[in-house]
Amino acid sequence: MTITLPGTGTTEVRPVGRAADGAGGRARKGRGGKSGKAGPVTYTVLTLTALVSIFPLYWTVVAGSHTNAELAASPPPFLPNASLFDNFAAALDQAPIGKAILNSVLVSGAITVGTVLFCTLAGFAFAKLQFRGRGLLLALVVGTMMVPTQLSVIPLFMMIADLQWVNQLQAVILPTLVSAFGVFFMRQYLISALPNELLEAGRVDGASTFRIFWSIVVPVARPAMAVLAMLTFLTAWNEFFWPIIALTTANPTVQVALAGLGSGYVPQQSVIMAGTLLGTLPVLVVFTILGKQIVGGIMQGAVKG
Amino acid sequence: MATVTFEQATRIYPRSDRPAVDALDLRIEDGELLVVVGPSGCGKSTSLRMLAGLEEVDTGAIRIGDRDVTDAPPKDRDIAMVFQSYALYPHMTVEQNMGFALRLAGVGKAEIAQRVAEAARILDLEDYLQRRPKALSGGQRQRVAMGRAIVRQPQVFLMDEPLSNLDAKLRVQTRTQIAALVRRLGTTTVYVTHDQVEAMTMGDRVAVLKDGLLQQCDTPATIYERPANVFVAGFIGSPAMNIVTGEAVDGGVRVGTSVLPVDRDRLSRASAGTGRVTVGFRPECLDLGGPGDGVPVVVDVVEQLGSDAYLYTTPEGVQAGVGGSGVVVRIDPRQVPVPGQTVWLRTREDSLHVFDPVTQARVD
């Protein structure tokens, strides 16, 4: 059935090409206009900030590519040297770095997937679902952020020991599969980024609550989920306190293995730095993959206000 | 297609002592386009959301056809809704947006494609099926929202101010298209708007709400010609009907220094007990008379619209701007007086609306 409507042909506000041109024109104006132009002061400040931020990583490369004796010289070396791969080999020889990296990938990956999934679910519930006691529950969740991790270590270790999970990876994965910060972060994002009408449209279209979550909420929340994933992965990768209690050097994560490298009467700074560099590389890879999403998420949040 | 019936349907929001919708009794016939209109906070959107299942019904019932859907979830009501903001899924293409409900309902891929293509043809969206909502203009988004409703072939369309985000010119164009489309499809439609022009131009019938209470439900012509009370009289029509309350005297109602003629029967019934009468007359029902012929008024402002001209005046003997006492007159745009000039207005007795000043109800 075809229905010819009066004026249908003239409904277009403007041709598509012109619409795109218009948008492009505005974007060009924004970038090239007086207000959008960065001056020398901005460039200087940004360059200095970038240098200060990147220096620790650069110093890791420099220190990791020299011998201990070269590092002890005055002035210290400021350029990378040829000993990097020797130091890598020494680090891999002195501590199970390879196994530690694999363990850390598994642990951080599992924690990241779990945290993002559970925090998004809980954040959605707290942001958009109506249920009795919602405010009180949220206050309880946020309140747990005020309890120091150290307080819960002994009971947690007793539970882990009872489960015979000491020195097992699940001992460091399960206790951190959801975080109060993540729940609060996702809730705040969804409150502002997810209009109620979108959920109502889903309900009218016949979607169940879980289908609404999966097909509507998750795509909308993706930028925030990427940010949370990045933060969670970094935190899990750098976590030292609980893994060194729950794991041993026989089955370590990267940080536990690096602690092993640093022990001894004369710590070999160059080997430690080479090991640290090895342990940092996966994090750099993750950042490269998620970087675009993260910037998108930050921008989207800014635009939505 | 089905009838829709509200039976004493009431909604009281938590922490509110006043019902948002108060004992609404309304029947929408099969295939009818009913427009619910009223000012902000009158309960029009709430009633629509009650029908959609997005808002609880505290007391009373809602039926679609013979089915009592009062407690049914939205997906079991066989309705489709067009939201004010369109509520298009931002991550889906136009095609996916339109086919989403069908996919959830387990309709086969071939049928989904066929129904989406047909809706796209009807709405002139064929070239935009692979675009995402952000790459569409306001008018196109509005049509996608319509398309999403059409493909479901529901028993009832619900539309919640679907034109309010469009510019004035596109709004006029689109309202004609929606009205034509809905009538061709023959689907029962409930359309909510705050714009009385939309209500008058689109609806088979118009329901006027105020403070959660149904004021009148009738054809646009009847609502305009015979408003049930002072609120409806003042709300429907642009510019609004002139409404003045004055002392009932022999032969009519005193306004300023003059008397508007009202027949004895209506005068006595409307003024019973108070000695005062409220009368209303539309701007187009006044004629300019010669000096001394009619009610003398002073012209405050002249609005020249090209096809018409409107005079904003104050009756002589009444202080300008006091208690909404001004009188608006539509006149021939070729002979307009100047501000400050005194003109004489003649009312046509048959076009005078008489209301009881206490109950605000119409007196016939």
C-alpha cells in the first residue's frame, strides 16, 4: 500500500549535501576561528606537561637499557643504550615475568570484564529502575568506599584459605569483580546520558528489562564502560597489596614478580627497570586500543553536560 | 483497530494530594483520531502514558477493545507510541529502529524487511534507511518515529506532542501529513498536544483537559461554537475569545459605560443569585459600527497580519489592562484605525456566549 501524502516531497528541510556542508562549515569555523586557535603559551604549557608525563616511561627505557654501573655514573645517562635486551633476558631469568604477565592479563582481564558488566548492571538499576530501598542501597554501596581495604584483609584471607584458594588466581579475581566506584560512576553517567523516553520506547516495543539493558543501555553506555574498563584494568594491573598476600612468587602477578626482582642485597636497578618495562607494555597496548573510546566518552560527557 | 475506553481512570502521583488525572471517562471510537489538548500540567500526557502502560492507574480502568488492559504491561497492549523527543535508538540505523519491535516479537526477517520497506516508502524515508538518527534532520527523525509505530500495525497509535520539536513551518506541513496518514491507515489514534491549533485541525474529536479533569470532548466545530465553560471558551481559538464579566441590567450586561445585549432568558439564568453575568464573544464576531453605534472602545494596539488585522482595545470607562478587560477585534486589514482612536463595536447577539460567573458553565 502506498500512500501519497500532501507535501511529502517538500518535507526535507534541506538537501543532505547541504546539511553535511553546514555541519562541516560549523566544525571548520570552530577549529579555525579565533576562539579555537591555540597560542604559543598553550603550546608551551602542553609540551611541558607532555614531557613531564612521558619522562617516567622514558627513564624506564633509559635505565632498563644500561648496566647498573652506567646508571651509577654522574651525570647519569639520558639516552637509551644497547643493553635493553640483555636486561630483558636477565629479568626473565631472575623472575617468572612471562608467567606473571600471563597471570596479570588473566586477572586484570577477568576483573575488568566482571567489573564493567556488574557495575553497568547495578548502575543501570540505581539510575533508572524504581524499587523500594533504592536510595538506602546506593548509600550502602557508596559507603563501602570509606572502608579501607586493609581492614578486610584478614577476614578475606581466612575465607580464601578456607576455600583452599591461596596461591590461586581466583583468590585475587573474585573479591574485586565489582567496585563501588564503578557502580556510582555508571549510575551517574546513565542518569545524564540515557533519556527515560528511550527506555519507555523499549518497553512499548516489547523488550524485557534485560533486553532493554542489552540492546539499548549497553550501546549508550559504551563510552563510560570503556573508561571504567581502562581504569579498572590499570588498577587491577598495578594492584600489589592483596596479590602479595594471596599469591606467592611461584604463581605471581606482574607486581608480585617485580617485587621479587627488587629483593636481594644489591638490587639491580637496570634489571628491575627492564622488568618494569616488560610489565608496562600490556597496559600501553590496552590504552592504545581503548584510547579512542575513552576520549569519545570524555567528550560525550562534556557535551551532554 | 479497536476502541479505547477510560472508565473513571485516576492517577495520583506519590507525594501529591491532587490527582494528575481525575476520574477520566472517555471513549475513543474505532479508527478515530482523538486529540487531547490542554495547558501544561493538565494531565494530558499522563492520560496517554496511562493508556500506554507507562503510568499506573490508581483507580478506574482502561480498555482497548474488549480487553481490560489496566494492569497489562506496555508490550501486551498492542499499541505503538511516538514520543515528543522521538526516542530513536541512537546506535541503530533507521532500518533497525523501525524493525526493532518486530525483531523482539519474533517476526521473520523477510517480513520485517517488507514491512520496513513499505513504511519507508509511505514516509519517504527510503534513501535514509542505513543512516543513524544523528545524521537526520528533525523532520526526518519525526518520520522515523512515525515509521517505527506504523510497522508494528498496532491497534492504537499514541502520539505525545510529536511536532513540538519542529520549527513552525515544518510543524504545519507535518501535522497535515500525520492526519492524512492516520486516516488512511484507519488506526485508532490518541494524539496529545498543548497547541489548540493542532487540536482543531487534526482531530475528529477534541478532548480538553484542565487540572486533570475533562472539560469537554466533542468535534472541533462544536467545541469552537459551543464551548462548555469559560476555560474551554478561552483556551480554544486564536486570538482567544473575549470574556468579560459585568453587571446584569435590563437588556444585557454592562461593560464599561455600555450594555452588551443578551436575551432575557439566558440573562436571568446566568445571573441568578449574583446579579452578574460572564459573556464571551470571538474576535471575528464583532463589527465596527459608526460613531455612537455600539460599544465605544479605545484602540491600544493594531496588529497587521496581511489577511486580517487585529485591534487590541479597551472599552471606554474601563481602566486599560485591568483584570484582562481588553477586547480583541478582527477587522478588514484595508481599513484599520490608529492606536488611541475610539471606535464603536457591534456584537452579533447570536454569537454571544453566556456563562454563569460562579460555576463558569455555559448557559444556553
